[in-house]
Amino acid sequence: MELNKNLVFIGMMGSGKTTIGKIVSKKLNKRFIDIDQQIELEEKMTITDIFQKKGELFFREIEEKISLHNLKKSNLVVSLGGGAFINKKIQKEVLKNHISIWLKWDNNSLIKRIKNSSKRPIAIKLDDFGLDKLINERSKTYSKAKYQIRCDRLTKLEITKKIIEFNDKG
């Protein structure tokens, strides 16, 4: 067990990274950081507003900066944004120095969870077919995580228990 390593949650928007991250951080007595929330604080606007006013490219640049800055810290529980792990620099840092956990869901479950959400600028312009395609594309990258949890038939408590076991293994 490596006490200083961060637990880093990756997965699609709507996969529960923030919700589970908060629970795990309390149980392990570690600080929780949600990268999307950090971006909103830094930019003083919502993710949706950033996408609309400054564009996705600007968002991805600030996401990289804030993610890498926070990943330099230790003993944290970190929730990355859904697209952050696609970034090669973030991905390399997470895989090399942290405990990465993919919160994996069945595509249909994810589509139901994220469809029609105005807080998800990537999803808002996609139909079910487009969302399914995005999930499949991102899943190839998410599968590089050290650990995967199939969340579909698990409670929050069961997911949390598995993550604590992963943390203890390192």
C-alpha cells in the first residue's frame, strides 16, 4: 500500500466519479478534488459556459493545466472530467504515478444518465447513437486504467468497498 498515491477516477460523464469520490474520500480521510469544479472556480463560469464562450479547445487546455497541477499533490481522491483521460499528458501522469479506477457502466445505463443534461456540453448535441459511439471510443482509452469496476449492478457502498480494496493494494 502506497499511502501517498492519489486515487484517480476516470470514466464517462455521469458515471458517478464525483459522487463516489466524495464517499471514498470521507472513508479514507483523504481530500477530494473534482477537476471540473476546479476549472469552474478558476474560470468563474460553468463548464457549459466555457464551452459556449471560449470553445472546447480552450476548455481542454485549462483542463490539462488544472489536472496536472492537482496530480502533483498527494494523498487525494481525484475525479477527472469525462474527457480528461483522453489527453496523453494527463493519461501518462495518471498511469505512471497514481491508482487509476475506471467506473464502467453499460452504454444504455450511461446514455440514460447523461441524455438531456444541460450540464454536459459534449452530450447535449449528441443523439443516442452519437452518445453510444462516444462511449465506445472513450472506453478504449479508459480500459488502460489499473482497475475497472462494473458499476451496473452494484450499490454505492459496494463500489466504495471495492475502491478501498484497490487503495489498500496500491
